[in-house]
Amino acid sequence: MPKKNISGRSLSEAITSEDILGKEVIDIDGDFIGIAEKVLINPKNFNSLGISIDKGFFKRGLTIGKGYIERVTSHAIFLKINVPYLLKGKIVFDKDGKKVGVVSSIDLHGAQNRIKELHVKSQTSLPLLKKEIVIPNKIIRNIGDNVILKLTREQVMKRLGEKRLESA
């Protein structure tokens, strides 16, 4: 006989925090993100807000809103998104295939899963001198195993130089 709550509704489809905590969290591409460590609940109406993920020792945690969760299974929690922090360490190439640098950090639009800009460590001709450039989302062509830009490295540097002059 299915369990029912006080109002008579069936609880057979309900999941508990035990069904979520300790589960692996997997993104849309099948990449392991971390382990679900907390269930976030609105204290006023008890609606689920999302989950908090432990990404491991020495790594900052991550919060995923319920709208980004595809499904919860007995083995894992599956997301319907890519998680932007996985871009860290990816190589950035210009449209001609020249290396621009390596993604060092990502800025998002508020709490959304949309990339605002990428911070890229660029190798200069001097081995001890590294500089960081900021790549706005609008000049990113493709994100996969690497990041491909819509412009050449020279166009990117010229554009960034012009913006620096405009802001000075």
C-alpha cells in the first residue's frame, strides 16, 4: 500500500535527503562534478532550492539550483548543464589555431550558468612574464575540449588594448 501524507496525497514518488546526499553529481557531458553534500530548502515554504556540491579537498564548493538538475537516480544526480568551472585549465586558441593562453578563471552573469568572460593567462615572449587577459563571451566561438575564439590573437590583443585606452 503506497504511503500517503496527512492530506491524502501519495508519497510514492517523493525522494528524501538520503536519496541525494553522498551521490555523485554528473554534468550533461558525463563529467564528474563532485559529491552532493547538502540539500538547500527554502525555510518559508519548504520548496527545494538546489544542492551544494563538495568538489574535493582544497577545492571550493559549488551550489547548483534545482532548475539545473535533470534527474536523481539511485546512483547519481544528473545535471542538464555544463558546469563552467570545468573550463579552468583549458587551452584557448584563436580562430587560426594559434594558442592565446590557458583559462585561469571564469566570471558568470550573477548566479546564472552563463559565461560573462574568461580570464586567460597569456604567455608572452619572455618566459618569466605572464599576463592575464579578459576574453568577453561574445568573442568565444566554441567551447569543447578547448576554447576557440571568433577572432585572431592579434585582433583580440588590439581590441583589448583599445578597451584599456577607452577606460583610461
